[in-house]
Amino acid sequence: MHFKTKSPQYKTWIEISKSSLLHNLKQFKKMVGTKTKIAAVVKANAYGHGLYEVVGILNTSCDWFCVDSIEEGLMVRRLTPKPILILGYTPLSRLKEAVMNDLSIVVYNNASIEKIINLNLPKKAKLHIKVETGLNRQGVKGESLLSFAEYILKNNKKLYLEGMSTHFANIEDTLDPSFAKLQLKKFKEAISQLKRNGINPLLIHCAASAATFLYPDTRFNMVRAGIALYGLWPSRETKIALRIRKRKLILKPVLSWKSMVVQVKEIGAGESVGYGRTWIAPRKTKIAIIPIGYADGYDRKLSGSSRVLIKGKFAPVIGRVAMNMIVIDISSIKNVSIEDEVVLIGLSGKERISVEEVAEKIGTINYEVVARIASSIKKVVVT
């Protein structure tokens, strides 16, 4: 099998598959149909995949973009005229900046509303009310919802009630749909309450990836495509639940994380590797040094428990993960040379290291593994 021989430009880099990203978006489109808008969630540097790269690929294919902060919103605004929704909190001091850059804002407290009104801006602020239905994070509780919405409409010369949303607490970590259905019931009641009083937000949205796939009645007229857009399953339970429903869905991982060999050497039996001398060679061992570490997002808990791929074969990580370096045992792999490609996450030959494998080894979820990849690492778009 042939492997790359071209010298890489970077010590470590992320490859983003354009075709896989567009494939996953098409899966959402097939699922929701033509009447439901798709908002691509690109918060946290597009889940570690690179905000600029992902927005560049999806710019002509999705309807909206969702971010967490005004900083992210402004970065995306420089790349696209598409609608952008800030899902997280926008500081009072930056509301003017958000409005003037045509960023839609999630709101759930009176202070934000009053601040916008007092700014006397030349354009309306586009607002999405977040309704509290059981997650108990940001959101307006049911008993306060009508007065909150009416206050926005009362000031409709300065404010535009563009949307209404909520977020599920327990839809992807369980096969029991009861709490999700309770939340959906509360959300539908909130929608009905506003409609009875002549209040009809343009966009209604509550479904992220798992809800979109599993519960058609959560889709309304917009869904928020998050983790699954990047080819990662929201959870094992989501995959099982979809299989139980006999629905076929193929997701393609978008991200590959790579590095290179920077030194090859032999050590004798009894010699140690790394800080703390946590690994002692049981025999003469050939090792390779890889310039990646916890400063790059390669978790220290992967010390002595992880593996990488070289030339389509697995090589164990030995010793401690350092700030910018790991050491691997390549005794069973022939002809390893300087600057040979090393796959930390992704495919090499017929073998793959998945994000889920890495997450399991460090006791977390796939979301965290990719989101914590250092944003400074170069992203390379491939076909």
C-alpha cells in the first residue's frame, strides 16, 4: 500500500474533508425536507474543525450559521452575508456592535432588551427568545414568557422578534424519550400561548442533531446542525435509537489530525522514556518522537494508553504525554523515517483511530476531544 512521501509543511495539522462535510449536510437536508431551514452550528471553532474553513465550505449550502459569542459572530460575518445567530450571552457593552453587524441575538433577560432600546440604534435588533423547558440554563420561564414577548413587541420600532427556541436536556444520552417529550410539550405550549396573543415569531427551533434525527415533531421550521454535521454521532444511544426506528443514516467523519516523525532511535532494555520514568523498556526498543502534546489538545490522560497510526499500522504511545511531544514504540513497524506521516485521529491504510476511541480513553465525549484541539493548529481543506 502506498503512503505519502511528500514532506509536510507543519509539525501537526488538521485535514478537513470538504466532501464529507457536504455529505453530512445533505443527510440533514434529506431528513428535514425543503421547508425546514438548516443552521450550521460553528461555535467553538466549528467544533475544533476550523471556523473559517467550515464556513467557507458551507457558505452556499446552509441557511444560517450559529455561534456562541459576538467574537465568533463577527468572524463569520466577515465571511458570509448569511443570517448568523449568537446562541450564547452577548455582553451589554457589545449589543450595539452585534445589532449593527446584523447578528441575531438570543435573549432571556430584561437587561439586554432595555439596553438595546436605550441605544436608539438606526436598525432593529433581531431577537430570538430562549424558552426554559427543563435544561435550566439560560432561558425565560413559562410564567414570564408572555410579558417578556409583549415587551419586545411594544418596542417594535427598535426590536424585531425573529425567533423562539429551546434546548433539550436529555435527548441524546438515553433511550427513554419521556423527558424530551415533556420538554417538547412545554415548548409547544409556549408557542401556543404566544400565538393566542397574536405573537408569531418567524423562526421556531429546538432540534439539534439528535432531536433532528429521532423526533420529526421537534424540527419546526429550523434545525441546528451541530456535532453530526462533522460526522460524529451525538452519542451511542442516538445511533442505537435510530437503528431501532429502522432509519438509515450514514455520517462521514470530517476531521483527521496528523503529525510527523521528527526522530527515530533505539533504546536498550531497562531504559526509560519521558517525564517521571513511567515507561521502562522491557527489551531493546525502537522509538519515534512525535511533536504533539497537551498544549495542542492531545490530552495528558492519553499517556501510556493511546495509539497512533504510521504506514497503516498501530503504534502505542509510551511514557507521559508532554506539553509538545509524545513518544511511540515503532518496533513492529519497518522503515519508519523522519517526517513520515503520523495519524492521531483518522484513517491510515485500512485502519482508523476514531474520535470516540480517544474520548473513551480519557473518559469524556467526542464533543470535548475535537473542541479542545488547539485553534492555532493549521487546518488544511482536502477533497
